[in-house]
Amino acid sequence: MLLHIVARGRIGRGPEADLVERYLKRIAWPTKVTELPDTGGRLPDLAPGTRTVVLDETGRDLPSRELAAILGRWRDDGVRETRFLLGAADGHAATTRDTADLLLAFGRATWPHMMSRAMLAEQLWRANSILAGHPYHREG
């Protein structure tokens, strides 16, 4: 299953970009990042059956194992692509949130866009590790 991050704004070069790249390289599943301008631009077309995860402050704050279970279920059901949408400073349009398969939050705090992207990359790697039975993830 392709894990496709579609993010508003350019991350450029720097420690956040290095962190995102580090985690995405470790994931055994194929990954892709599409950057869009802060405003405008067009979302890539959705193939039938694509799942959409919208990162949003109103979303579910899931434990890593639960996120991994959802992604594993989608993979096992034959989903070819899961798309993760990160919005610009003003967030997402109501229609984007309403059509999402999952609204996901990283807690109730507000996070900078670049940090959210790095946190998402780490959580995708962690989910991949959990599903592979890798000892990286430990319960606290």
C-alpha cells in the first residue's frame, strides 16, 4: 500500500526535512510526498478505493497501535493508496474533513506544519514497525 503525504507548503531544507526523510526511508511500504502551495494548487486525482486521512485538530488522538491496526486492515483489504492530507495554517475545508475516512490529530496542541509532517512520518514508520513485529515500538 502506498503511503502518500499531500502537504500544503514547502518544507525546504533543514532539520525537519531531514527528519521526515529519515523516517520515510525506513518504511518498508512505498511512500510519496506531494507538496502543494499554501493556497491554490490542485490535489492529485484520487484513484478508486483510496483512503484519505486528514490531519486536523478535531480528529481522533489515536494510540500508535490503533493507527497501525487501521493501516494494516486497509492494507489487508487491498487498499492501494492511503493519502494523508496536511493543510495550511487555516486547516482544511469542511468538505475535505467531511469526506475523510479518518480525521487524525496529534493531541490537542497546535503544532507547526513542519513538525506535524515529521510527526506523521515517524508515526507511519512506527505503524510499519508494529505491523512487522519489530521491537522498536514498546508499550510504556
